[in-house]
Amino acid sequence: MIISPSQKPLKFSILASDLSKSGAGRWGGAVRTFLLARALEKLGYDVEILGFVFGDSPPDPDITHFPLKTVSGSNYPQFFRSAGQLMRAISGDILYPLRPKATTLGIALLKRWQSGKPIILDIDDWELGWHGGDELRYPENLKQFARDIIKPDGALRFPEHPFYLKWMEKLVSHADLVTIHTQFLQNRFGGTYIPNGKDTVLFTPQHYDPEASRKRYDLQNYRVLMFPGAPRPYKGVEDVLMALDRLNWKDLRLVIVGGSPYDDYDRQLKEKWGRWIIALPPQPPQTMPEIVAAAHIIVVPQRDNPVALAQFPLKLTDGMAMAKPIISTRIGDIPTILGETGYLVEPSSPQQIAAQIETVFQNYDEAIARGRAARERCVEYYSLEAMAAVLKEAISNKLDRRSAKL
């Protein structure tokens, strides 16, 4: 699909389920929602981002780069009114809902019924996997179902209850095109592989001095392992901390950037392994390259879990773009993403992580060479430019004829 200078660009309406500061806006524009928007923008399309805000406020527009159209989210039956407001706000030619949810794909299907606009569905996580996946059995009986739907605070009043997620998965085939970012999701839903893109211009290691970064964040006295994200049990941070217990090197620290917005898991980690942890608060995307520059090693220790298999860890490309040695696990797409440029261990193996930490520091020149190779690989396959190129081909192949009629 080629847009000539005289032709008005097509406009994409990206639909997110939660644009609040605790939802898609929590990382200041560095998550899939905004990466897709930036890739589309690079292709010359107009983009708008729309979504609900449940119990929080949207992020600042100057952080996300894109103007946001938000509607206050609510439970059923008030949700129908909120959904109508959001549908009326959609002005794009092509609908791009994120994940098969009533709050995204459901809205898009209703809008297509009204307008005939095509739908691209993006799936970047297995939502049902958080609730037992295919083993989910709900309701247990009709009494439970009736109670959950009739009571004012009943579970089925929530638009993203697992019951609705399971139902929405059955509607994935109604999208004109599906895009995904892991093999696990492709095996489950089909679709076209669109990798997450990193801004490899912003994340340019030559622009940052690691020693100066360590001094700025008071890390100059440590050998720094870094986890630049929100720790959760399946992400394996505990395995790194157990590895530090095994090594017992007094100058090693695990720097966790951002922390978990979901629960008190950070506190649990600090209670048990506080001597090894340095916590930095959430940072805007523009600051992350300087922080990652302070790391000696980036650690991405995913465990063998269906949720982990479905995800593309953005922490990997943080480290790759900044040419850092990376220790990660043989889970999901991670070996493919890293190729031969990282250090891989089996999941849930603190002893192997400890051994690889020793290997990296004993042969740090070789580790830095691998980091430079990781940077080259990231630019070639996992940059915003690479993401845009694959997205352009997918749109051209699937939607050219239909979009030409708009």
C-alpha cells in the first residue's frame, strides 16, 4: 500500500482496553500500543489512540507522543454507554484493536457492523492465560452465573472477566488481519508476525557514558545486573537473587527499574533479598537508555510459564539496543530473538545464572563483543524501522483492495 503525496493518508484507530497510568500508559509510551502507532506513523499513516480509563487517569500526552481519546470505563450495564461514547469518537479508516477483549475487539466488531471499516487485531499477550487458560471452568453452576451477573458487584459486571475473554477468543477469526509477536501466539491464533520495535536511535550506546550513568544513579561502587521492568513471579527475578546468594559477591547488585504496579511483589522480594536489590522508580522512555547504560549485564530470566511464552520481553531489546551482555533463559522466542548474541540458561536455574554471571565477568571483553553483535541484530530485526517494514507488507497483502474503497 503506497500513499502518494496528493492522497490523503489513511487513518488507523488503535483501540486499547485501558489507557490509564496503571494500564497501557504506565510505561510512558514504550509498550506495544504506542510502538504500533509509531510504526504506522513511519509508514505515513495518520494514527489515533482510543481507549477506556478504569479508575485512574490517562498518561500525559507529551510522554506518549500521540493524542489520546479516552472514555471513563465502567462496569455493566453502564459499560454500554461508555462503549457508545468510544465508538462515536472513532474517526479512523481502519480499526486496530489490541487483544481479543470486549473493550477492544468487541467495540471494533460493532463499529465495523455500523461502518464496514476493516479490522486488524493485534494480540501481544494471552489474556486467558492469566486465568487458567483452556482449563478455565466458569461458571461452576447456574446459581453462580446468576449471582455474578445479577448482583450489583457481581463478577460478571466487569467487562474483562475471564468468561468474556474466553468468548472473545472465539471471534478472533472475524478480524480481516491478525498480527502477533510470538510463536506461541501464532500457533494459537495464526496471524502475521510483527516484532516489537525498539527506537535504536534513542537507544544508541555511543550517546551515553556507562561510568557517568553509574555515578548519576549512585551505582558506581557496584557490578550492576539490571532488570528494567516490572517483576512478577513468572519473570524469574527470584532466580537471579538466588544466584546472587550463591555467588555472595559483596559488590554485586540487582537494579530493578520501575517495579511492579500490580501488587506488593516488590516488597516481598526486598524482605527476603533486600541486601542485593537497588530499586529505581519508573522512568520515561527518554531516560531509559541512560539508565540501561549503567548496567554491566541485563538479566531477563523468564520462567517456563504460558504467560511468559506468550510475551515478547521488551527488556531484551533494551539491552540489545544498548549493546549490553544479556543473560536470559531458553523460553519461548527468546533464543530466536537473541540468536548467538546472549548467554542462555535453562529456566528456574539459579545455579546456571550464577555460572553465567561468573563467565561474563571473567571474560568481559568477549561479553562486550557479544553485546555489540546484539546491537547489530536489534537494528536489523527489532528496530522500529524493521517493525514498520513488516507491518507495511502485512497491510499491503491483506487490506489493499478493501482500503482502496474507503
